[in-house]
Amino acid sequence: MSSKALTLIILQYNGVSLTKNLLDSIVKYEKEYLPEYEIILADNGSTEGDGFSSFKADYPFVMLVKNEENYGFAKGVNRIAATVTTPYLLLINNDIILTEDSIHIVLKQMIAINADAMTCAMTDGENSIMQNWSCKLSSAGIVFYIYTGFEKIWRAYVRRKSTPSRVYYINGGFLMLRSAIFKKVGYFTERFFMYTEDLELMLKLNKIKARMYYTPATGIIHLDGKSAETVWTTAEKEELTLRQALEIYSEQSGKAIFAIHRFFWMLIEYLKYKRSKNMKHYYRYSFLAKNLSSKH
């Protein structure tokens, strides 16, 4: 077992400048806690050139891993997580920026309340709130909480609190985990190259009743999609995410509940794309959803 408390896992595919911004913010705000951290940066077969080699000189406290190919998010993280010996680990996107010692704050609160997983407040580059946590994950829960509007009430209540709140979904952009619990559920599924692997992870964690929390005590900035832009267009990302999420829900839900879930999901997509006058993507989504429904 390592004498350190926490391992940070950062995965990048290109986006060297983003990664450097993240590391600079860690140095700025977490400098006094760096001796408690092990920081591992893995490059997933980037094509940007030899920018990765500069990290060794600029950030000597970072352990570098160079993958010869792009393994995707899940496999890239799993290869590192399986070697972690610290009691806690943090999955942090390379397009995150700290504005205070958020890593230390979250770790301290995790230990204090004996949590299995935790995240904090997240905003985008324009200071708009990003929804990186949720109250229910099952299809039945989503049908009731989200499509009835109760989720918005619950989120507002949670944000007003000054103490951590129990949640049932945390996305992988900034996710602190107890290392043993991540190992217990078999890490991420590797059947998806990118996106929704965190959804399936959360379903597995909920199944074993893992204690997951959101804390309002601190916040981070997530330049959402900046690292992904090097791999997918926005339309490709949305289509891939929806298809994989529907696949996951079609496998874990009863036929009737999944049908209701799919109906509301597609209704929301229809209204969104009708408003933007870009129905092409909706009809592609609808085709995917119907195919999944027929297989269920």
C-alpha cells in the first residue's frame, strides 16, 4: 500500500495545452498537498507530435505513461487504475481547471463521511452550472424524477445545502473514488470506446449500494468537450452517447419501463431538434432507438 493518499489519473488524446493548463492549476492551488498525491498522466497514442515529452521537464512530479495506440477512455483508465495502490483515486479530465484546492477539499470530505465516491460543483468556461450528478439512474427513476420535473426541485434543494448530499450518478469528468470500490465492480466496461462508460459504472455502484455524494464546498471549471473535439464532432458525440445509453437501459430495464423511458427521451430530442431546425439528427436518433426497442 502506498504511503500517499490519492492517485490522480489524467488521460489525454492530443490536447497537450489543455493538460498543461490543468497541471498548472494543480501546482498553483494544490502545491502543499502534492506530497500526498500520486499523479499519473497517460497519453492515448496522440498524433500532435512530441509535445508529450515536454511534461517530463515541466512537471517532474508527474508519472508519464505513453500508450502506443488510442485505447479509448475506459481501457486507458482501467490499465492505470489496476496498478493504483493508494486508498483513493481521482479520475479528472484534462480539460478541467482548478480555481482553489478542490482536490484536497473533496478528499478531506470523502474521508470524513466515509464516502465511496464524490464530486463537487462544476461550471463551464462561461460560468454556467453543469449537471455532473443526478438523483436517480434506473429507467423507472428517470421516468419519475426527470420527466415529471421533480429532479429540478431536488437539484435546487441540494445546491442550497451546505453539507454533502447523497447522489446516485456522478459523471467521469471529476470523480473521486475509493480505489477498492472501483476494483470491486470491475472498473469501467471496455465495450464502449468513449462516453457512457461512467453511466454503466454508476449502475454497478448503485447495485452494490455504494455511498456516493455531491459536495457544494468547492467547485471546478470544465471546458466540456474541448478534449473530445480532437476525436468527435458534436453531432457524432451526441449520437454515440444516446445510442450507447439506450443500449445500457434496454438491457437493465423491464420492457414496459424502457418503452416509457424511450418515449420521453425521444420526445425531448424531437422538441430540441425541431426548435433548432435540425431534424436530420433526430430522425437518426429515432431510428437507433426503434432498433434497440425491437431488440429488447
